[in-house]
Amino acid sequence: MVNLLPIASGKGGVGKSSFAVNLAVTLAQKGKSVVLADLDFGGANLHTLLGLKNNHAGLGNFIYKQTDDFSTLLQQTSTPNLQFIAGDCLFPGTANMDYSSKRKIIKNLNALDADYVIMDLGAGTTYNTLDFYLLTYNSILVTTPELTSILNAYSFLKSAVFRFFMRQFKAKSEERLFINEYLNNSTTGSEASFIELVTKVAKKFKETGRKARDELLKYRPQVVMNQGQTTQDLEMAKRLRSLIYSKLGITVDFVGFLPKDEKVSWAVAMRSPLSITTPDCKFVKAVQTAADRILLHSYGFNELNMFENEDSKPDEDLELLGKEFDSDSDFN
């Protein structure tokens, strides 16, 4: 069974794509068959980090039905065992893909003949990014020790966990109406408790609510801290994990602590992954350690979060969530 590894970040510029590329190369070097897919819809450029030209059919061609054969999107790289699926470089409108296209992409990614499918997602909390991020219970989030990056990482996981929970219930169901009413009735200026919300749903809807709560307990995302330098950076990682557990009721695992390395910027400019050009540098060594930890896990498909064709935009739920759950004060 293929392992799905969505990789996201709460904000841009944290080194998410560099990690994704070097992880893919490292796993391939360890003998695993790997497909690296560029799912940064609206800003795909992962091919440049691999030194590939933008002249091969990608997901944009598939979305716009210029090809119906998903296998034609696969292109070989210079690394044995590693194939690549380009994004939507020539189709800037794919960031707002329709429901049917998203379902087809997910189905085909999950059916790929590979040990690992690494999905480099766009930064931020658009609903497409969240939906791809939630394809497995142990998706990876990349952050840095910078305070704004940490807060964005928490905000991203807050949105992901809320969407994970909401996805357990059908559109316009009693459960969803109850959740929206809870958020709307929260006292203005106070913080609505997500843990309390889950408890109330599980109490009121004994079958569906408890099932959703139990599924939430299985959700255990993984975090990679990039550009780390000091023991204070490690402490920031611990504070993030503590905040997530106390506010969201879930546990995160740290699978990588990547040191700040000037060679990373050099590799981007040279359009060649450090795992190939400079395998002995400290950044690559840290990626290899992260890869060894990742190999200990399985990243199966989360079928319970398969998408339904909803009448309302998921952004509406996320906008409401953002107004009600605030916790920046925990880092002040």
C-alpha cells in the first residue's frame, strides 16, 4: 500500500519545498520507490529545485482534461527510484479547482505504484491545501523557530483539526448545525474551546459524535523544525507541542530538526538538491535522520475524510473558526 506524505507549512519561506525535495531524494536513495508531486496550486515551481524544465504535462493538464491518463504525468528524474509530477505551472486558474477534479487527483495519487507519494502543498490554509493535507493521519508540517512561523504553524493545525472534525459529519447535518451554533454563540472577545466543542458534540450525538471524537484521537500530525540553531529553538518546538495539546487535544510528533545551512540557498540557485550535490552537509544529514524516523511510520489513506460535494464553501467554516479560536497570547 502506498504511503501518502502531504507536506505543508503555515506560511511561505520556511523551507518546505527544499525539505520535500531532499526527503524524496533521500528516500529514493534508501531504495524506496518515490513519487514527488507538486500540489502548490497557483504557484507550482518544484521542478526548478529538481533541475527539470517546465515542458512536461502536469496536474494542470489533467485538471483541464488535456489528458485523461494520469500515468502520463509521471516523469523520470536523475535520481533512480524517484519520479516527479509537475504542478499547474502553465494553468494559473487551478488554485480553485472543482470538486470532481480534486476527487480524481486524490484517487489517482492513492493508486500510484510507489512506496511513497510526497505531496508538496501550497503554504497557508486554503481549503484545497487542508483537504490534501488531511489525506493521512500523520501529515507533515514544516515550520521555523521564528515566532510568526510558530504561530502560523499553530493556526494551520488549528484549521486542519477543525476541518478534520467537521469532515466526519455530512453537509447540513444536525451535527454541523450544532457546531456552527456553538461558535456563533460564543461570547464576543472570549476564546471558544475546541476541546469543549468536541466534548459537547460527543455528548449530544452519542453515536456520530463519539465516533468523530475517537477519530480525532488517531490524528497525529508530524512537525519538522527547519533553520534551527540554538537550544532556544528546541524550546520553541516544545512550546508549540504543548500549545497544540492543551488547545486542540491532539499530540504532534517532531520528526526532524534541520539546522540552518547556507548551502540550501545555493542549491536552490543551482537547481539541484543538496542530497545529490552535497550529501555530507549538515542539512542533508538532518534530512536523512528525519527520513529514518519517517520510515518507522505508515501513512495510510484517511478514507473518513474523503470529500463530499458541499453547497457552501469550506472557507466559510474556516473564517468562522478563525474568529473564535485565538491563542497568540500563549507565546507572549
